[in-house]
Amino acid sequence: MPEGGKKEAGVAAKPMLSDEELVEKLERLKVAQPDWRKKQLLEGLRAEGLTISEKRLARVLLTQGNGTASYDEGDDPEPAMLQAIATGCQTFEKRHQVQKEHEGKQTKVRPAPDIYGRTWHRPNIKIDWTDEVRRCKALEQKGEVNAALRRATQVRRIGGHDTRVGLRGQKGLYARQRIGIGTVFPLCCRVALLSEYQTLFANAEDRAEHDRYALQLTTGRDWDEGPLMADLLSDGNALHFINDPIGSDTPANCEFVEVLSRGWPLLFAVVVEPIEEGQELLLNYGEGYWTNVACHHMRLGNYEVAGNLGRAVLEAQIAKIGSENRSVASTLEMIADAHEQLGQLNEAVDVHEQNLALRIRLVGEDHILSVIIQERLARIRHAQGLVPEARDLYATVVAFKFQAIPYIPESNRAQHLFGLASNLQAVACLHARCGEEDQCHQALHAIAQMPSEISTLFRTNVEQDSELDTVREAEWFPSILAAFPAPLPEVAKSS
């Protein structure tokens, strides 16, 4: 640039390309040179007279790619292995390291790392973790701890035909070359005490995004300060892009192994099955993780996604622990919820009945969990117009709730009675539709005899419910209404 910072006459500044225009140029270069990586693409763009930073190119390749572009970490800052980010956590790390070093000097033996993790059962893979930790620490000091990971893998978009529907268009970690069994990659990210981790985020959305990639370290469960959380999304390497194979027929080929070195945990990804070039690295997150994700989607109203995740979790649970398990029952309940919310009542009934049979086998027919399922089945049958089935189910629920009244804590008594009154009203309506006036009279009379704060609320319902029209002309109906407390005056209501 000439003196004074002014551009030479006749030289026009080139306009800044948008990300979309940059993607178009990149796609053209990729067609002409399909083997080019990021640095070669950068040189190609600059040869055309375009000025673009390596950081922007990496971002565009990662966020705007369509599955053909890949992401290289080569020019990004070298992330470190698990590092503390909070004062209490750093103090804790230092204290335990000093303690371990003191123990080592006393015994004249360097303390070897201890392997933790209940899922690590691979007798066919022999790894000397003392040597592995020493090797990775040496690479970390040189700023090369992730060099092997960069050479062996790449991050790219998951295709639109992947059977894991929820992952389509998202990112996954793929092998650039064949990766042999027993290969070890250190995981780099920041860690914090759970109590501190919960305060790091500005809002619930930010916290939820990090929770998707967070891992509670097993070694922290015995510490007085509480467990440690590994926040894989923060200051981490590409290993946080490893996806779960749930929803596909492909088994996991990696596992996380936690190693305690001088009182401080380190986390490694170990390849447990050979991975061919172009294959995705996959790791089982566990049923608990996916159950939490499904519940999160239920809260957001994404019922179809929640139901699909629930079914995938159910298959994994049955394969792992069998069908006679309370965890399976809880998953069935979530799947039925999703069907109900989507208006798929027949499917919801099928799942509820399957869950009811399982609950009865596990805890008995008279258990509260079994009765709750029967109440939900009764509500669905009532909505479907299946009167006799709904009536019988509601009768079972009402009988149980009457028997449970003496055992309900005083603080929950009003809520229990309100639910019971709602069930009694439904039973009364169903008896009326079946022409069973005596049973209808008994159900309404039971509501009228409840405490006034409950029965007053239901007087208007009884007066206006169209399903009771067939019994309004009965001789006993006026006396039933008279048994209900009079409604509050309008003045009292407004005050």
C-alpha cells in the first residue's frame, strides 16, 4: 500500500465474498481437484486473486459443507489434555498431584496410572497406560498431542441417507486411513467440578448444548469436592464429533477409557474394532444419555424425535439387560407419551398395555405405577368412545385411590382427592352412558361427600357435563345436586 495508507489510483478494492459464494467456488475447486485438502484449497483460492484467512476457510468448510468438504484442525490452536478451568478445581488438582508425588518419593516407585471405567473389558487389547500417558504428555509439551488424530481422521457432514435420521446434516468423525485395533487418541477438553460447571453458562440453551457433550468422570465420585465434569465442547479436539451408532446396524468401534495419573484423570478414546478408510468412528453413549435426550425433546414438543429415540433406547436396553426391567418400563412410558401427544391413540394403547403387563409382573397389579398406567389407558379409551373398557379401568383406579387415602401425606391430600373426584366424574358419565343409574348415583354422591373445597369445584361440572344428560330427569338427580355445596357468590369470587 502507498504511503499515507491510500490505495493507488485505478485499483478497485475487491468485494468481500459471502459464505455462500465461497462455498460455490470451493465446490468448483473440489470437482476439479477432488484430492485437495484445506491448504491446497486455500492456495487455489488465492491463485484466483481472492484474499481469505485460513480460519475463515476452516469455518466455512465445517459449517457450510454438504458432506464432501472436510475439516482439518491443522491450523487451529493446539488444545491441551484435560485441564481445570476453575480455581477450586485447580487447587484440587495441585493438592492431589503433590500428594501423589510425595507418596512416590517415599516408596521410591513412580505411581502408575490406575484404569477406571466399568465398561472397559477388552482382554484382547493390551495397553501399557503408564507408557501411554508418558508418551502423550511428551507430545503435549511439543504441541503435537493431536497430530496423530489429525492424520488419521477428518470431520465431515453426515449424508442425507443415513439411517440415523436425527444426525443427517450434522457432523461426524471419519477415518482418513485404516485405523488399527488398539489405537489410542487422547481426548482434549476443559474440566470443572460439577458445582462449578453448572454456573459456567449464560442461559439454559447454552447449558443444554454443552450437556450434549459433557461427561461425568468416574474417578471423581469419591472426592470430597464432588465429581468432575469433562466439557468436551470447550477447548477440545475433534473427538467430540464421535457419534453413537444408535439407530443404525453398525456396531461401535471405539470406547472411552479413563486413566488416573498422579491423582488427575485423563481420558482416551481407544479403537476396539478395525476402522477402514472412510468409515465413521462410533462410540456407545449409553442408554441413560439417550433417555435424557429423548426427555429433552419431549419438553421441547419434538414428540416424533423423542419417540424414535425412545424406541432405539428400548431395543438397546432389551438387548443388554432383557425385557423384565424397570428401566424398560420407564422407556415404554415415554414412548406411549409421545404417541399420545402425536394423537396416535391406538399405538399409545398398545404400548401402555405392554407396559402395564410388565409393571404387574415387576411390582404387582395393586402398585401405584400399575394404577397410573390403567388411569391413562382409561382416559384414552374414554376419548375413543370405548365405554365399557374405560368404565372398568376407571373403576379399578377409583377403588385403589379410595384405599390409598389414609396413606397420603396431609400436604398431598388435596391433590389426591382432586384426582379421585375427576376419576369419579368420569366413572359417573360412563355409567350414565351404559344406562347404569345406580352406579352413576353412587359415583356422584361420593364426589358430593368430599371436603367442600373439592366438591364445590365439581358442582358446575356435574351441572354442565353433557354425558350426564341421560340421568338429569332421574328422581335422584336433584337431590344429588342439593348435596353439593352451593357455589360461591360472584362477589366472593371476585374478592
